[in-house]
Amino acid sequence: LADTLCVAMAESGCSPAAAGLGVAALGPNSAVFAAVAQAFSAFTTVTVALVARAKARGDAKAAASAAETSLWLAAIVGAAVGLFLCCFAHPVLEVLATPAAVFEEARAYLLVRALSL
């Protein structure tokens, strides 16, 4: 979330004329990855609840199992979302009405950032 905030601050403080179109290309990507970050925060919320309940019952094995399952699910879903964004970068940016002037830079940034998922 801090990354999204920093990018949004950079976008609002810099105009394309002052910083180039590269900064403007970050705008659509901020929207995409803010949504992805919100979706992934559900893993944290659910994992904490499951681990806390298991620990409260004194069941360390169930707590470890819940944490392990959540890690595996996060890795699988992260890879799937990354693959989706790599395969459908163009339509995703079109849905966000990305201006033609920054479209290719936005697409390149989206593809690189999708690999981090």
C-alpha cells in the first residue's frame, strides 16, 4: 500500500510536461495494483483469523497448517494473477481508458510489475 501511495503522490506532484510521459504511464498501473493489493489483503485477514483461532484452542498443528495453506494459496493465486496481467495487459489498460500517448509505456510497466506477483 505504501508503494501505491508513493506513486499516487508522484503522479499528483509531477505533470507529464515536467517529468515526461513515463510518470503519466504509472497512473493506470496504480489503479491495477491497488486493486490487486486489496484483493491479496484478504489472505492476510483470513490467515490471521484462522491462526488466532487455532492458537486460542491450543492447536499449534492447525495454526501451522493454516499458515502453510495460506502461503501456498497466495503463491498460486499470485502466479495466476501475474500470468493473467501478462497475457491480458492490453485489454486491462484499455478498460482503464489509458491514453494513447502513454499506452506503450504503461503496458511495459504493467508487464514488468506483473512479474513481481
